[in-house]
Amino acid sequence: MSFNGLAYQTYRPHKLNYKYFLLLFLIFLVSGTSSLVLAQDNTNLPFAPNDISCVTFQQQAPGTLVEGLGTVHPNLNISGAGTIVAIAEGVEPKLYSGPNYPGFVTNVGTAEFGGFSDVDQIHDYSFAFTPGMAVSYFSINMLDYGDFNPIGATEHNVSLVGYDANGFEVARDTLTFTSDGNMTPDDELWNTGDATTAVGNPGNYIFTVSGASMSRIELEFSTNLGVGPSDTKFGLSVLCFEPEAPPPQPPAGSMCADFNLLEPGTSAEGLGTVHPNLNISGAGNVVAIAEGQEPKLYTGPNIPGNLVNYGSGDYGGISDSEQIHDYNFSFAPGVTVDYFSINMLDFGDYNPNGATEHNASLVAYDSAGNVVATDTLSFTSDGVLVKGQGLWITGDASAAVGQPGNYYFVVAGTGIASLELQFSSNLGDGPSDTKFGFSVLCFQPEGGDPPTPPAGTSCADFNLLEPGTLAEGLGAVHPNLNISGAGTIVAIAEGVEPKLYSGPNYPGFITNVGTAEFGGFSDVAQIHDYAFSFSPGMAVSYFSINMLDYGDFNPIGATEHNVALVGYDKFGFEVARDTLSFTSDGNMTPDDELWNTGDATTAVGNPGNYIFTVSGASMSRIELEFSTNLGVGPSDTKFGFSILCFEPEAPPPQPPAGSMCADFNLLEPGTSAEGLGTVHPNLNISGAGNVVAIAEGQEPKLYTGPNIPGNLVNYGSGDYGGISDSEQIHDYNFSFAPGVTVDYFSINMLDFGDFNPNGATEHNASLVAYDSAGNVVATDTLSFTSDGVLVKGQGLWITGDASAAVGQPGNYYFVVAGTGIASLELQFSSNLGDGPSDTKFGFSVLCFQPETEKEPELDPPTAVLELLRPKTNEVGGKFLVEYACSETAPNLVSATINGYDVTSGQNVNLVVRSNESARIVNNVLIWLFAPEFSLDVTCADANGNEVSTSVVPNFGTP
């Protein structure tokens, strides 16, 4: 578009919105200038979403500040380097006028909604939102720009730019025009730059940006003469924005893949690679990607400085380095899902073959290959991509949620066993765009969630062995695992001989089904006597194993079926047990329920796909035990196992080097442990009751564990013995030899929580450390709640027992540390009052570290980088450097920013650039360009002991 030599262009698609047009018409209509006529050319009206929020500035008195969060809208924060105030049509302050002829109107065009401008005429505007909020749409009407040009500029540029939380540009709308630099009533801009002009001209231009996750919007001005507006007498009105539509939220209990577990470019394929229950495969090469890192498999936003793998964010993502884009998703053996979602990014903005019909589908199948659910994205185009229009924007990774470039596939249904992404166009199968990726993959297992192994869990890999070869012996399938048994335990693999069980139970059955990814094992001799142990000296706190295809074969006609996974400690005491029990009529036909629920294809939790799990302290041997109403042994002999995982026991807290530990085995069990030097020369134990020594397996029996038939006396007090209160008052105090203080103290409480005679529901136990003046130095508190009722084999019956894992109430280590600890006290309370809710417990492993003279503690220096003025077109600004040494370390050693010397009170410009460089004048740092910055100040005391402080700049607007 041009008018008498005036060139004007915009870079965005426009759609007519009659509601918005009517709004603008009303603004001009009520201006009081009856001679004004609004042109009916609406081609430049923006497309506005239906649920936008629009700001009215009329609630602010003209001339009052509109800056700050919530001033003009609860979710909007306006800021700038100048003084941004509300304006109203025909009212002072007069910050612009129009029409440009006698009888001009002050602040014309702001009648209906009011507006704002900058009293200081700096026109530095930034728009942000409520913390954590982002928008997908933002528009603002600029009024009266272009009809005032005191600097004589000939090239004029104004951009509305949307940035995400990382400072990356998401969207831009630019108004660009040229002029001869003069301004008289004969100039075209005298009219088209006035607020009375038609919508779309410089004097009445509506900026619009749309995109994903815009958290900051800025107006940026430049001319051929430099940065800043060519016209300083203008205003803004009709500001609207749309909060970003959130992506779909997976149901509670869903699991999400974490692609950041992998190095970018490495394969994401295989079961367990990005999640223990997820298997990704494809005909190409599915690799992990990360935002801003190679390999660059797509870019976004589509502007100069394209951003590598944009939008893959916190969880990373995947793409196909070979651009075949054949993706399949399945799950761990026995796992099916009822929900699956995945975010496709940057699809549609690349169309090398000129396709006009575009289709992408996520198809979910059950285990028999039947379609369960489908989510399809279909759209059409003219086959040509135009910069700044249509799919160039909506197909980019910066697009709003729901557009092709940022689309969430979501499927839900029963029994989803696998999923496939399918692409086609009018030109055939395959994607029309080959430069795209995926992120945020989530799914929800059904039929009972498989247990999530703790962090640090190790899993055996039976695929290390050829099917049919022995899986027995230490290190055969894992360096720390030893499998043994009375039969012949061999590795098995799905679909491969030896066939030791089959499923599903119909023609075309599958050999050893469910062992696919990690393989499995079974007993060729069908004795099924299995024991699991570990490397010498090693114990575990968690062990799980998946039993497959148990219950659909019953040659002996048993009616009661029991399988237990049992964990034992090194003394042979039972620590934990998980039992599967079920009954049947003893028959087995296709009509029987167990024909299906005993098959390996059944849902997790049924006999045919049961995951045994045991947790507890110091399990050194795990056994599988089988019985029926007919005797010992399994009722089904054609079954197998897979997915065997275990967690090496977390060690108890380690006392610092130089600590001392009490030895309660110096005393006969039942004799007093009270008094200075009784169990250690520097330790004094006292209490209101009768604190006596205890020993594991010996009387007096002051607690028992584990909580099963054959209770173990004083279980867990082990090598060092322990103490308890024979009167069950449990008032314990610890102090030290004269002149001795400590800076560390720990004690292990055993078997607390599994006895609750009074039905308490709130339970508290604290170790409190005091200095010699009675001031509290440190506290370690164990607090938990319960329903007041103990149920055998559940909850606190297990976690409150002495066999519990470290950290549970039944096996808790109190640890306190601090300076000058002179005494300690154990304090107990519940919702029923003072005193312990459980009176049958004890202690062991008491350690402490006497204090020694230490280096003086120095107060660090203070250091501040104060932002004086931010840059408007780059991330950076001018900062005031201030620092000071402390009284305890008063001598300055050094003060630098990125290694360059600075002085307190100095101004320095810091600008974010990819490559570091500095401008130094007369040995003074004036400018520093770098990816990141750190002000480092080091001070020292008179003895040369140093202490430092580091701060990084905050580039936000002050």
C-alpha cells in the first residue's frame, strides 16, 4: 500500500471481527467530532478470540499512573522508563491531538475505553502479567502516530513483540512506513498519521500478536536515525489479551516420560529408556531432543534467529533424525493404559511438496489389535507457505495450544496396549512436514498401577542370556544378584523356545508372553523353588518381581492357591511378605474366569500378571513360596517371571569423622545404662524411669519385631546393643563430661509406631539439643498421623516395626548438629497429651562428635547490582555496582564482574550476548557483553581468612 510516495506494509494475517469493529466505531462516534467519517475498509482489523480480557483505563483519573500489577486490570502489569499515565478524550493532560486542523480534539479516539501515554515522551512500554500467567493473544490500538516528526525521520518502525519466560521472541507485529521527513498539511501523513484516520493507517493502527506462552509484551520503536519513536505525541487504547489456554491435564496418577534423562541425539527407543513402563519404537531413528541444543530437528519461532527444538522445555522431547516419523508406543509386560497424550510441536510450517490436505492421527489399540480410540488433526492449505501468514504462524512451535504447531493428541479408553502415530496428505502416506518433534508424553496405567520402584532401583536383564541357558549364580543377570533353586532356572524370551508357558489362551498363543523387553526366567524342571540373594555384605530395602501366566493351568485341581514373596534378614528373620491368595473350583475350561485372569495378557494385579513387592530393612535373602489346599508347591507349573528389580538398602546416616559411639554391649541386658561413663567415658544418660541396656534376642523383652508370629525380642539393636526404659516412662536425657560439648549427635529409635493402646492419631517425637545456657541449638522431629487403629500387615504395623526401612517411624535416626551442644532431651507427645503414643520401643547406635576449636566464622561482604535503566531492544541495562566488606572480614581482596575489576559506586552496562567481550576505558569497565554475569566480592580478616559473596544481575524493569 502506498500514498503519494508513502510506503506502508504489515506482516501478519488479518481476519474480520465485527464485534471489534463495532467497538472501534463507537470510540470514534463518541469523540464529539461529527465531521469525522470512519472508513469501511476493515481488512486490517485483527482476529480477536472470544474470551479476551479488555482493559478500561477510565477507572483511572486522567494524569494518574497506570503502571504496576493490578492498576488497570488484576492480571496486567504495565511498566516503562517514563511516566505512563491514563488519558481521556478531551481532557488534560493533552498528550496528543487530532484532527490536525482548527478545533483539534485532545487525546482523540480514547472516548469509550480511555487510554494511556507517556508524560515524559520516552515511550518505553512493557506489559507483563500475574506471576506464572502467560497469554496467547495480545492487541493494542496505537493512536495519532506519524503526524508529528520533529526529528525529520524518513524511515519509521514500530513493533509489538511477544516474548516467552526465557526471553525468546514468540510473535511480532510490525508497522513500517517511509516519508520525506517533513510534516505539513499537504503531507499524506498529516492525515494518515492522525487519530481520525481509518483503521490500519499509522495513526490508527491495531497491533496484534498471537502465540504460545507469551509472558512479556513490548513495544519497540526505531527510525533511520536510531532507537525510539519518530513521533512522541501519541497514545494507546483498547488493550486486550487472552490468557493462554492450558494444555490438557493428565488424570491423577498419570506418568510422564522424562526425555531429559538422555543426552540429546541419543536413541529414545526401547522399554525403560525414558520411563520404566514405556517402550518407544519406530522405523526411523527416534532420538531425544532438548530445547536450544543440537541435533536441530526443527526450529521455532519462524523468524531470524530460529530457536532449535523450541518448546520441548522442561521434559525435553523426541524426533526422528531420519525424518521418517514412524512412531509406536507400547508398555511394560502386563501394563495397559486408559489415557495417553503427547504434544506435537512445529507441524505445518514446512511443506516442501506443496501438500494441500494434511492429516495426523494418534491411534490406540488393545492387545488384540482392535482400535480403542483415535485423535486426528486435519487441516487444509493452499500448499504455499507465506512468511508471517497462516501456517507460517499456526504451524510453528510458538503457536497457541490447539494449532497444528502446538497440538496435544489425547486418547482415552479401556485396555490400550499400544499406540501409533499415522500421517498422510493428499500426496500419500507420511507427514507433509518432516521437521517437527514431540514433547510432554503422559499416560495412565489401568487395572492397578504397577509399583513405581524407588530411585536407585536396579533391574535384572535376562536378555543378557540366550534363551534356555542357566540364569543361576551371582552376576548371571545382574552383578549384585544371585538366583538359585532346586530346579533348573533358565532364561526365557517372548516368542522363543524353550516354551515354558503360553498366552493368550486361544489358537495362535504366544510363547512366554510378557517377557519381551527384559526377558525373563522359569524352571525347566517345573519345581519352582526360587531364592534370591545379593553380593556379599549387601542387603536390600525393596524387591519386586512380575509373575506371569499363573492360574490358568491347574492339573491337580487345587481350589486354594497361595504364592508369597518373603524377605529375610541375615539372621533368617522374616522382614516383609507379599502374598497372592485366590480360590477356584478346581476346574479349568475356557469358561472359567481364571482362563483369562490367570493368563499373561491379563491386567496388572490378577494372578496371571501379578507384581510382588516387599519393602523393609536389611533384607539379604528373598524367597518365593507356593502352597495349595493340597500341600506345598504351585498349583500351576507353567508360568514364568520377568521385571525383577531391587534397591540396595539406604545406609543409615554416617557420623562425621572423629565421632564416638556408645557400646551398650558393655552392660548385661537389663542393667542400668545411666550415669557418666557407663557406656562411654564422655556420655551421661539419665531419665525419670529406669534406662537399661538391651540386646537383640535376649530378655528383658522391651519391644518385639517383626510383627509376625515368632516375634523377635529387641529386634534391630544388633552389634552395639541398645537401651530402653523398663518402666515405659521414656524420659531420656543425654549430657557429657565436664568441659565437653558436641556439634553432632545421633541416635536410632527402633519399633516406634506399631503399638498404640490409647488410639492416638497424632504422633510426635523430637530430639532437642541445648547449649550450656539452656538455649535450643537444634531439633529433629518425627511427626506422623494415623487413624488410631493398627491393622495387621498394613500401614504402621509395617512402617512402625523395627524391621522397617531407614527413615520410617520404626527405624528412625534422629540427627542434630550445631555449635556448643551441652545436653539433649527426647520429647514425646500425641493428640492425647505428653508422652509417647507407643511405649514398647527402644534405641540403638548412639554417636556424637566432641567439639574442637574451629576457624572463626566470618560474615560475608554485601554486594548489589542495582538496575538503573534497562535496554529496550536487548536483554541488559546499566547497573550500579555497590559492595562493602563486613566487620569480621574488613579487608577487600577483590571485586570483579566476570573477572574484570570493578569499584563500589561504579556504573557498568551489562548486555546478554552469546560471546563475551568488554569495553574498558582508562582501566574502567564500561560495557560488558556476555551470556551471563556474576559480581564476585572477596574480603578477608586480619589473619587472611577469606569469605566471598556472588550476585547475578536481575534484568527486570526496576
